[in-house]
Amino acid sequence: MENVDVTRMFQQVADLLELHGENQFRVRAYRNAARTLESLPTRVAELVAHDGKSLAKLPGIGKDLAGKITEIVTTGHCAVLDELLTEIPKGLLDVMAVPGLGPKRAKAIHDVLGVSTLAALERAARTGKLHTVRGIGQLIERRVIDGIAQRRQQTGRILLAEADALVAPLLDHLRGARGLVQLEVAGSLRRRRETVGDLDLLASARPGNDLAKRFVAYPDFARILARGTTRCAGELRRGLQVDLRVVRPASFGAALHYFTGSKAHNIAVRSIARAHALKINEYGVFRGSRRIAGTTEQQVFRSVGLPYIPPELREDRGEIAAARARRLPELVELGDLRGDLQMHTSATDGRSTLAEMVAAARELGREYIAITDHTRVLRVTRGLDRKGFTRQRRLIERLNERGDPPVVLWGAEVDILEDGTLDLDEATLAELDLVVAAVHTHLEMPRVAMTERVVRALRHPHVSILGHPTSRLLGKRAPIAIDVERVIAAAADTGVLLEINAQPDRLDLDDVYARAAREAGAGLVISTDAHHVGELRYLRYGVDQARRGWCEARHIANTLPLRSLRGRLRR
Ligand code: DGT
Ligand code: CA
Ligand code: CA
Ligand code: ZN
């Protein structure tokens, strides 16, 4: 049981209590506890193992909740949650999870319209009945329709970051198998696609190994789907399938290439092999019946006259032609990045203080960071005005005077208003070290107007970066309607940098647009948009997508030393 599991259970208890119309204090107690666990640096399982007492001393967690945590960690269940779950129609849980709804609104919709399934909800929204419920406007109705459509498209796929979190303990578990030689992740997870459909693992092992036994004993499986010496499969409690293939060490490279895919890439490589009178499959590269390669992926590529192609490029999007011409890009790496140019603090909607963010960035070796809190229009985030930013400037100057890294830039994430003007006074805009402009409101504007709005903001002389350019949320919200090609052209023209937002559910720009930006000569930055110290590590997810977008270090402005970067910020 990891902290995230306990957090998820507590959040669910809170949601269900709220759905029942229970006492607000009880609801809040579970939410506060969930928040504490979420940012706890130690594993609760460890705290429970050592002594139960330290748990009860954590903020927001008393004796009662400490008992619940111990119950979850030791039994894997939470009796309160199980009981609540039996009392509620299952479909109502789906309704509650639709973006824009949540427990309170789900309850109102259920009470007024009798809606208790996703299908009924969609019908109510499409027929315009939903917004007759008190507290639900036409905008929410629209979001519900979009949210359901979006979910349908995404069903069964999970975020790359979630897949990373699920696969790590499984790999640790499998490494304990007897006779194991090599173990690697394959499939879309290895190619670092933004979402993955299932987890593909590949192992090589000696005869007499106990990998299959080890695999089926993994405690997080809800079901075992296959158990054999060459293939095992199971379904995680989270609902995700895991495939494990086991091959001989002599076939490992060929199998890794095969199961990494993509399918389109494999087909293209195989057709080159045919032209060389070779045959490639998951066991090796063959001339007639003689195996000529297969131990490593390098060998496989070499056998068809190609240099090694990094997994992120294997989508049959021109990588084979580029490899043949010896013109593969030298992809940007996490270590190339020197700074992080978007993050929030507890002055607005962040959950860590300025000092905490700076200290955490120092730990991660960042040379510079930009603090970019929100502006006024975003009421929910308690955005700052000139006075608020000026106060923050003094705090930042004081930190910088100490001379410890990172250098802290004084920035803002400024809202692009409906007409393309910016939500901050000109004097402050002119003084800031860096301005990230972004769209957060009026997301439903038609494409032409939205494009005009954003392009107008790019022409503002003090805008440095366009943040999360399509404002999508993977699995929750479709991208805004906007002509991204035109935005890219305007960015190339004005010198505004385009952000690859590294939040796992944003990844915005995505890989395809990042590549388009690169080709159009627009500069890019990779930023975490962290709202908590723990999120400063998300930078790698932005790097993954930049790599999938064929970007080299020279295309990413925050690989530059600060002095050169400043020259790129239009200040
Ligand atoms: P996913 O799971 O939808 O995120 O995407 P992948 O790429 O992981 O796809 P998956 O899990 O169906 O298969 C893993 C890899 O196995 C895939 O990338 C290439 C290889 N593969 C699967 N089926 C075929 C096939 O019919 N032909 C070829 N050439 N390769 C295949
Ligand atoms: Ca897969
Ligand atoms: Ca698979
Ligand atoms: Zn934003």
C-alpha cells in the first residue's frame, strides 16, 4: 500500500460522504488527511510498521484516522469505504467523476432528475435538462458533454506518469525472480507516449527460472489472465493489463525491438529487411534459417544498415529515412535542462511556499527558476495584482541576495483575456523578468476568435512565453479550438517561446505540435507548472514529449545558461 492508495481511498470516502449529504466536518476531515498524506515524504506503511503513534501526530490526522490508515495498510481495505460503496448505485460514481461535477452536483442531479448512470447524464445534458438543476449552468452542461466524449475516446488508457508509478514496484518485484537475466519495459511506455493502453514487459531468463511464479504472486493483481513460461498476463487492481514476455538472452534485442513497436515502425523496418533478403521477428534477424543478430537492439538495426533509433522516435514518422541518411536528431535529455520557467506558490493556488519551492529546486540542481503566480481574473486561485507581485518581488530579491542557486526570476502567469489583452497593468508587465501568458477562461470561444485572441497576446511586447497553448487536460478536457499552426507562425515571428507544459495531464504542446514548432523555427521551453514541491520532478515528462517531437537541446531555450536565456525573453 503506497501513500497514493490511501490518499485515493480517503478522497473517495470524502466524496461518498458528500454524496450522502453527510456532515461537512466529517467530509473535510478526510480531505485534510488526504492532503497531508499526499505531500508526506515518508511511506505511511513504514510509519505504521514502526509505531502507530507518529501517525496520529501528523497534521489533520487524529487517533481515529490513524486507525483507518493502519487498517488500510495492513488489510488493503477500508471498512467505511466498503460500506459506503454498497449503499450507492455504481453508476453514480461515474457521474460524480465527470469533470465539472463532483459529489455535490452529482447529488443534486440525482435528487432532481433521478440520474444515476453516465448514459442518463449524457441524455439529460444533450436534451438541455441538466442546466435546469439549481447550481448547474449551461457552461457546466457543455463541459459535461465534452467530458463524457473525451472520456469515451480515452477509455482504457492511462497517463504516462501513472504508468511509471505502477510499473516501478512491479519491476522491483520481478527482479527478485530466480534465473532472471534482463528485464525491460517495452511498448508505448518505453516510447514514452502521453498515454498508454497496457504495460508491456520483456525479460530474458535461464531455463528453470521462476519468473511466472513470481509474476502471478504480485499482490497488486486483481486477476491473472495468463500464466506460461513464455508469456504471462495479469490485470492490476487499477484496471490496467500487464503483459510479460520471456525469451532467451540470444533473442532479447530482437524481442525488445519487436515489443517496443510501434507496430508501424516494425512494419517499416521489416520491409527494409526483406530488401536485404533478411527476415526479422521477435526471435532474431535471420538469413535463411541462420540467425545473424538478435542479442541487442543495436545489432538488429545494424543488420539492416541503420544506426540505433531511440524508442521515442519509433512511430514511422520519418525516423527510418532520417536514420538511413544519418540525420537522426540528437535528442534533448533531462540533464540538458538548466531551469524551470513556470511554477506557482502558496501566494496563489500553489501548495508550497516560495521558500520551499526554491529549496526544492536547489535540491534538484536547477540553475534558475521562474516564479509565475496567477493574475486577478482567476478568482479561484486568488490571483495577484500589482501590489501582490511587488511584494513577491521583494521576497525574491532577498532570496537572490544570498547568492545560493537557483537564481529566482520574478515572473507571472498572466491571463489572456477574452479580447487578447492581458490581465495585468502595463507597468508591472514591463518590470517583470518574465511573463507567461495563457488562456484559462472563455475556453469555448470559436476557433477564429480564439486564434485572434492568442495571436494578439503574442504581439504584446512583454510576453515571453505562451503557456500550455491548447489548455487541454488529458482524459478530462479537449484542447481549445485554435489554429495551432498560426500560433506557431506568430511565435516564430515575434520570438515568443512556446511552452511544453510538463504536467502529466497537460503535456501541452504535445509531441506533434512540438515538432511543428521546431520545424517552423519557433523556440520552445519545457516547464513543470509545479503547484507543489513534489511536482518539480515532472520536468522529465516534458522532456519525453520534446524527444518524441524530435527536439534537440538547441531547440529548448531553458537548456541555455541564464545569461543567454535572458536575451531570448524579450525583456
Ligand atoms: P498501447 O498499448 O496501445 O499504448 O500501444 P503499444 O504500442 O504498446 O501496443 P501493444 O501493447 O498492442 O503492443 C506492443 C508492441 O508489440 C507494439 O508496439 C508492437 C508490437 N506488436 C503488437 N502487435 C503487433 C503486430 O500485429 N505486428 C507487429 N509488427 N508488431 C506488433
Ligand atoms: Ca502496450
Ligand atoms: Ca500489450
Ligand atoms: Zn495555467
